[in-house]
Amino acid sequence: MLFGELGITSMKLAEEFVSGVLATMRIIDKTATPPCSGGSRPIWNGVVTDVLAKLGNKYGYDRTYPWLVDFIWWSDRPPRMGLAAESEFDRRVTVIEDDFEKLCVFKCPIKLMVFSSDAEDTKTMAERYLQALTQHVKGEEYLLIGFTALGPRCFLFRVPNDGPVAQVNFSELQLSRPVVARN
């Protein structure tokens, strides 16, 4: 891949991230609900940032911090960005779309969108936007992770070729039972 290896697969990232967020939320409040069901957006945002920082450090990224987007993983050796992430817990997909569009200009192996709204509407928005975009790089991955009222849902799209993409379809990732059971 043009950007180098991330050091973690998208599936493993999804599982470790969802597991970390849900475990931390349980420590904070055993009855915590996602923002789409009335949960505290600031608390969820803080937990998302904390878990992303820990995972970035675990996988060898020296610096993990907000930079033009909500969060990035950066390595100094060699200098490279591993992940760009946006977290938007507004229920309105139009608000999520504004943040999703930012991810598309970053050149890194994985672009992560964390949300808490209707998962199908969010996935459809992302597919529509990426299909219209003409500046793709083969191998880039877009990972959507939604904390929904019915539990976490994760979707992945791997860019098949450079330039415009004829068809964009996110595939739903099936998280392992231990991760899902923690919800």
C-alpha cells in the first residue's frame, strides 16, 4: 500500500475500539446509553479520544492528538499518518456528513468516522459522497463505527483503484460475540 501498513487491520481496530469504548463507558456509568438514545455527547467524545490515543500508542504511533480533524495517529519513524478520525454524535446525518467530508482529504491507510445516529442513513451518505469523490487512492479504507440504540455497528469500504470509483458499497463487519456482548 502506498501509505505503508497501519500495524492493525480494520477488523481488529473496530473490535478493540468498540470494546474499549464500551468497557470505559461501563466504568463511568453502568447504564450509559449512546448519544442517539440520550447519552452524554461530551462524555462519549472524551471516551472516544481516550481509547483512540491508547490504541494509537499500542500500535506504535508516537503522537496521537487532534489535528485538523478530531484525532490522528502520527509516527515520527518514518514520518507518516496512520489514521484520521472524526467523531460526530449529532443524530442528523447532514451534520455527520460535514465531518465525514474532512476525512476524505487525508491520505492515510484508515479514515474512521464514529457516530451515533441511524446506521443505514449514515452508511448511505458515506457511499454517496465517496462515489462522487474523484481523488481516491487504491487501498485506502473508510471505517464507519456507529454506537446505536441497538448496539454497535461497523462498516468498511476499501478503495479498489486510484481515482474515481464506479461503485461504493460499505460491507458490515461482524464483531465477535465477546465485543457485542459487552454492550
